[in-house]
Amino acid sequence: MFRTYRHQAAAAGLLLVLGLATGCSTGRESTGGDASVAPVSGKISLTYLQKQGDQEYFIGEAAGAKAKAAELGIDLKVVNLGNDANKTVSEVQSAIAQKSNGLIIVVPDPAVGPQVVQTAKDAKVALLTSDDQICASGPDPASCAKSDLVARIGFSGAQMGGEVGKRAVTEYQKAGWNPADTRIISAWKQDVTVCGDRVKAAKEAFNAAVPGVQNVDVATDNTPTGAQDKIAATVTANPGVKNWIVWGCNDENVQGGVTALQNAGFKADNVIGVGLGAYLACKDWSGDKPTGMKAALFINGKDVGALAVQTMYDKLKNSKDFPAEAFAPTTMVDAATWKTAGVTCS
């Protein structure tokens, strides 16, 4: 997604972020059964298992992981789990049978977390998550003791959501809307912990600056069509609303919401969509038609994939403990700035 020189600069920045995250962690050792993992003296073999591997963000993440693996001389296999929780378990078992030294995983469903953790622990294979959290002791990371959360590479949900909420404030004030005529749609898959973190932070940031705008929570499957269907029903159920703000866990939710509102007859001037990802938002900005997608927080999957592989390498080659969490940087973009920020639209 970034040009070469941008990617090199980002990689240097990510190492700094990793160091900061380690320094600011609780000091606990990571979970996931890695305490008994022996250092690897020869060539390292890793498996990167991703949900929704055909989604633009995860395609970028896989590309970043492959590039970093090639740089470090690692054998890397990337597996697309889709949305299949059962496939998650079987592919973890398969990766272990194929002698992977370490597993990096983005689970389709956090409920498989305890089984994945135990499987890796029994095999003495290092386990690291990217993007979404899993818990060693239960199906819900939100109810998990911090000591049982598996080490994670990704983005800060609180930071991302806060940036989305602040940009929504800017757009709302610029539009000159009033609370009585406006509703906020918060759309996300509600069993994904990091999604809840993002939405909560967006609400808090917005409400701190603009109190009194009613929020409507919409449960989705985090896909554009799923969000579009659910948000269309929400719009129908609120016939008196003149202006809508849409945010959510990812670009898919906001894209679906903006489309639903457009189909319901709302003009672009009556919609404020603030995406999270920018990989779909940029498509709206590539044309010359007005759009309700006003901005998006750019998150680069390549950076997360590269950082996850580097973190696993440091663990297996140098016995460096996983940080509890390590975060990649983000950038707010819009129709005027997305190209110069390095966003690539497929």
C-alpha cells in the first residue's frame, strides 16, 4: 500500500512503536503457551492464519508479512480461514503437523480462542494474534483477565475510535446540523472485542464535544452488504431524521451505511460517514460524484503483518518476550489527502 520509501520509513517507526508498547506494558509474560517454546537455531517456519483473507486489509497484511518473512529468511505460509471457526481449529492442527515453529492468527470467532491456545501450548508452538484478541481461558476476550489475553499485534482500538469520533465532530460542526435532526449509527459485529473498543471510543470523543445527539447501535456481520441491510432497516424505523452520522468497526460498516442512506434518498450533504481502514472509502473518492463518506482513518495492513512476523522472529530467534500489545500508526484521510497518504484502491 505504501511506496517503497514510505514502507521503509513505516517499518522503522513500527520498531519504535513496538519498543514503546513493550515499555508501557504490564510487564506480564504473554500467554498462548509460549513459555515452554524453545529457540529455533535453524530456519524458522511460520503460519499466518487470517479470517476474511480476501478482504483488502488482510490482503495487505499478508503482503506485509510475506515481505518481512523474505527479508528475515523465514518460511511463511498464509492461510485464509474465511469466516469458518471450525476451519480455524483444523488449520491450526495442520500447521503444527507441518512443523511450524510459530502461529500468527486472526480468528473469525474469538470463541475458538481457548482451543487454539491449548493446541499451541500442547505442541510447544509459539502463538501470537494480530488484529483481534483471543483469551486463553474463555470465549469472550472482553470478560478475560489481562493475564489470559494472548499477545496481540494490531492497532489501538481506543486511539482509532477516538480519531473517528473527533473527525465526526469536525464534519458535524462544519455542516451546521443540530442534535434534534441528527442520529448517529454505530455499526459493528458485537462479539468482536476490538470493534467494541473502537465504537465506544468514537462515542466518547464525539459526546465530549457534541452532547445530545442520539446514538443507534446496529449489530452487523462487519461486511458491506450485511451492514447495508441492517442500517437500511434502522433508517426505515427512524423516518423523521434529516441527518445521519455513520461510524463503525471498519470501512465495510460505514460503506454499507452510506449506501443504505443513499438508497433511501438521502443526499451526500445529509450524511457524514467516517470510515475505518480507508481501503473502501477511497473508492468513493476516486469518482466525481458527491459522497456521504467524508473521511476515513487509514490503517495499513502491511504494517501489522510485517510487525507480527518481526515480533515472532524476535521471540523464536532471540527469546525476546512478546509484548502484551504492539500498535501500528494510523492517519486520518479524506478525498483531498488519501492519495498522498499512500492509500491504494484496488
